Amino acid sequence: MEGKYFGAGLSHYLEHILSGGSTRSFTEAQAKERLDRIGGSTNAYTSYDRTVFYINTAAEHWQDSLDLLLSYVSENLLDPNEIQREKPVIQQEMKLGENNPNSELWKLFMKTAYRENPVSVPVIGFEEAFVKQNRDALVDYYTERYQPQNMIVVVSGNVDRNAVLEFVANKTKDFLPGKSEPVNVPAEPAQVSSRWQKRKFHLASRPGRHRVPFGNAL
């Protein structure tokens, strides 16, 4: 549920910017250099109810990993160049999804199954709403949603938990809760009859390709 930005995919957009992005503590290039040095495997994803950032590496590098991750989510600069660079990347991701029957079928299913719940809208958003978003919108959304009370830090491995807790506390001592509107998910009305959706799926042009009808029933 993205409030006034609902349908624009800002949670997913921010994921692209924050993961590996420039912060007050380091540049994007420095973050990449640190990851290379510790041999860390990193990625991020956004689903209907959460965004996850993670680094997999040896236990001895837990401090570097946490320093990177906590900086991404608490002190990101939302660099204008990084924001501009990622916009066409996400648009291409949208296009790839539109040419994937499984992806399109899932979106049609969710739209058919849910009438009030926000999961009826794709996580990535709608392109016509997404392209209108700028840095001001991202800063506004980042400030509102990326607050300590909305986050969970998980460390797994052969580490000293007291040392980890002390490090997290010191790293985030200035990361304080701010004003945030409560997120209210509307109740989904009971389904009292069957629902059916059907549409023609336009695959990318290739010899021998035809429009493929598909749909789903509930």
C-alpha cells in the first residue's frame, strides 16, 4: 500500500536505487569495491508486503555487510544520476513482464481475485504512473516509509550476537522514528459468485507467432 503513490511502484523503484546506492558514508563505487573485497553476494527484491536487501558472505565480514545494508536504508542520498539511470531499467523490466505469459496471467489472476486489497495492483506498478515519478516523490516516500520501526535486521551465522547488537545500535543511533501515516489495508469483501477474465496476449513479433487467448476463473 503506497498511499498517494499507489500504482506507481515506488517501493520497487526505491529498491533499485537503495541497493548498492550512494549514501552519506560511501559512494556507489566504494560500496561495490567493499563487496568485491569481502566476496559478498548481494541482491534485493520487493514483494507485496516487504522489500528485502541482503548480503551473503563469510561470518568474519558481518560488520562490513551490516554497515553497507544499514547505510542503504538509513542514510541513502538518492543520487539524481542513479535515479535517472534506473528508470529505463525498470521500464525494460516492465516490458519483459508484458512479454511473459506467466507474469501476465498472474497479474490478471490477482486483478480478478481481489477487488479492494492492494495486491490487485502489480508490485512494479503501472508504467503510465511510474514514468511521472521524480526524485521529490522518491525522497518523500523514502522519508515516510524507511523508518526504524518499519524494519527488521537479521543476521545469521557464526557471529557474536552481542557484538552485532552493539554495532547496530551505534550505527543507527541517529536513525530516529519520524512521522508516518498508518497503513490501513481495506477488508476484502467475500466472493459470492464465480469471476472470469479473458484477454488476448500479444507476444513479441516472431515468425509463426499468434495472439494467445488466456484467462482465469475463480
